[in-house]
Amino acid sequence: MKVIIRATASEASHHLAEHIIQSINTFTPTEAHPKFVLGLPTGSSPERIYAKLVAAHRAHRISFANVVTFNMDEYVGLPEDHPESYHSFMYKHFFAHIDIDPANVNILNGNAPNLAVECADYEARMKAAGGIDLFLGGIGPDGHIAFNEPGSSLASRTRVKTLAEDTIRANSRFFNNDLSLVPKQALTIGVGTVMDAREVCLIVLGASKAIALQKTIEGGVSQMWTATCLQMHPNATIACDDAATEEMLVKTVKYFKSIETVIAHTTPANQSTAIETLASPLPMTPPPSTEKAAGWRGALKELRIDTKQDLPDNEDMELTPDSMSARVAAIDSAIGMSPPEKRRSLPPVRQSTIDGDFGNMHRRVSGVGA
């Protein structure tokens, strides 16, 4: 997952708008996949992106004539011409200002006579179009993506969904803050539908989304925060402003900003050098010399534990700094790591101790054999 952090909402929106423009302009149509397929959201978060895409179209930087769109969701029971329907939103903010063919615009019909059939047909249309190339989205304060509320299956497909109270309350601002006017159900693509897209980009803005963003990036994958599914997507990007990162760990924010800094200062030549460097084998540690190896083996043979010596005063047998340095120095000397003038001779092993130990062992073995 890539996380792009910008100081302001406008800068974060600009980044994703430019990415969408580049993706469409560099798309290579084929017979099996003739048009770029773009998934789109509604709500306040993507409004700046739509404005920047419209501006780019007017500046002749991009055409949407070869683009097919699929929206994420639509309210159930709200007429298409209602000012707060997602049909109205999309035409007001985007479709009415670009050169897209109306036949290439796909939005769920929340007034269909059979909602289950409408949802199944929507999935079929996406598949027939060649699948979603890029799905743009946002997240709710409770971490939902599209209308996949907390508790939604991470394998879910397009379906009817009852909205959570938090979502209804958040959307009431579009209905004169009257909760009774907000639809209680919606048609929505599923989490699994989002995951099928070749690329997913989220725009997350403002402090009100800070907890949701923190869960999405730093939390575990959970059906209670459905946007966390993007942790498992192979090509996911989140663009956010500084305000949205307020709940994230400082080191997490620094990490993603540092990645951008590295990329910004990396030229194609440097990238080539980096790849060559990584591809070359790491330097091998030279094998120890025969003389040193022999000294090491000899030192091990001479290291013995005197089991009869008195225990030190500290009964817990902790290594004090003095005792540790003494032992390290002795071992260093034994294997030839210390300079000759600093080497210390090891104390000789008492022959009587060795003879006594082997004598006791011989008597025990003889007794068992008898």
C-alpha cells in the first residue's frame, strides 16, 4: 500500500487527479479491453478531484471519450432527479462538464423493480467491460468503503445494504440535517468487487477521518473497518492531507514521507545503479586462515571448567563487568584475536583433576559391566 501525505486537501486531491489523468492517457486499448474502465465515488471527498479533472479536460489535457465509468453506490428509493441522488451528484460535479458518452456511464438504479437482479446485472456489466482498471474511492468516519458498513463481509459483492446510524447521521448534512429525510438503504458494490479492481485509490481528507485512516493503515484487516481490505490489495494508494493523519503514529507518518523523499530524489540513472547494486552478490567473508583455525580448536581443548573452585560471592551467578571482561579477554587470547602483548596465559589444568575424573568414570563403567 502506498500512502501519499500532503499538507492540504487540495494538494492531496491534485496528486490523485494527476494520477488518473496519466492512467487514462497511457492506457493502451485492445480488442478484449477497448476502453479504460473507471470506478467513481460520490460525497464531499472527491469533489476537488472532479474539479481538477474537469479543468484538465477544458485545457485539452485529457479526453473521456474512451472511458467507461461505474459508480460505487446509490440510495434506494430516491428518484434519480432528486438533488441528493448520486445520479444528480455525478452529473452536477463531473459528467455534464466532460466529453464522456452517456452510454458509457453506469450508476446503480435504486428504483429498480427487483434490486437483487439490478445488483447481479451491475456485476455482469463490470465484467463485460473488462473489469475495473482504477477504482477511486473515499472512506467514512467508521472506515467503510462505498456503503460497506462495519460488519460487511470482505468477500461481499454488489447488493442491497442497510446503512449504519453513523452513516445516516453523516449524510444528513445533505438533507438539511434532517435524519428522517436520509434514505436508510442503498445499493453498493461489495468489498470483493473493490478488490477485483486492478488499482484502487482512496482520497481521505480532514480530521474527522483520522481514526478511520489510522485503522486502515496501522490496524489489522477487519470486517469492522472494511477499508482495511486495501492492505491485501496488490496495487492500492491512499492520498490524504496532514489533518487526516492526526491519529497515526508519528513514525508511521515519517516513514511514508521518507519514502516519497527518496523517490523524489531518485533519477532513472540512480534507479539503474540501485538495481545493479542489489543484483550483485554480497561480499563474502574470507575463510579463516589455517593457522587461526588450528589455534581456535586448540584453545577449545584447553578450556575446562574447574568444578571444585569456590563459588563467587554473588550467589546469583550474574556476570559482573569485571568478570565478563576477564572471560572475554581470556577467550580472545585463546583464539588469537587480541594482540600478542595483551594476551594472557590461561591457568593450567590440574592433571590430578583430569586423572581423578577419568578414574571415577572407569570404575563406574566397570561396575555396570560386572
